[in-house]
Amino acid sequence: MCLLLGATGLCQMGAQADLGEAPVTLPTVGTNLTDLILRKRKITVRELGGCMGPIWPRYYLDCRSVIFVVDCANIVQISSSCVQLLSVLSAEPLQSAAVLVLFNKRDLSCTMSLVELKSLFRMDDVIRSAPQSISTLEISARSGQGLQEVLSWLFSNRSHDTG
């Protein structure tokens, strides 16, 4: 199973991309469980909204991969997102999970540059010191920018999922 944390309707986007539809996004307030079919393989994704952060650890046990979404347009929450990411990376059940950090809302003019964001997160240090394999991508859930790269990452990190 893949755990999608701090999500903004990305599962919905993935399902629509499979159908060739334009992405529609809504913030994830609670939790969604979605089965995506990628190249004839089923990948189960549990999507947990950012407001669910205090209970995220309850879902770590069945996790093989993690997608962590950062809302780049919410400058006030950038530092708390960094703290949440470090907490996720230090969780014992996730030590062998593949991790994808998504910098979302990159299409908005009010966001910092990717270099600034990675610097704030100290991504180079995090990637170097974490036991997990960590990748980063810029995306826009609204426009669909980066969605194909996310789906490719999901497919390549599905080794323990069914299908």
C-alpha cells in the first residue's frame, strides 16, 4: 500500500488520468482509499489529509511507499510540513518505504522557487541522512503538471502491491 500524506485530491487525479479526464481536485479532509490500475497492476493508495497528521502513524504498518505533499502556496505551513516530513521519515515502520516528496501548487505565482523550498527543507541533508530512498517532484494538482511522473513513480515502487 502507498500512503499519501497531506493530500489534495491526488488519488482522484490519478483515477481521472487513467480515464483521460481533466483533473479535478478537492482537499482531502479525512481519508480516502483508492485502487489505481497502472499498466494492468493494482496499486492501493490510502490518502490522508494534512489535518489528520496526529493519526498518520496508525496507518504506517501496511505501507511500502509514501507520497508526502507540500502545499507550496501556504507559506505559513511550510515549516510545519518540514517537521511532519521529518517525523514521517523517522517512524520505525517506514524505514524501508520509498518516499516521494511532492511540492504542489507550483503553477501559482505566490510560491517560492524550488531551490528556496528545498533549502528550507534542507532536502539534500534529509536525502543524504534518511534510510529511505527519497525522490522529489514539482507538481500542480490543478493543472495536472507532474501527474504522469507521480504515476510512473508509483508504478516503479509498487513491488509489494497486488495485481
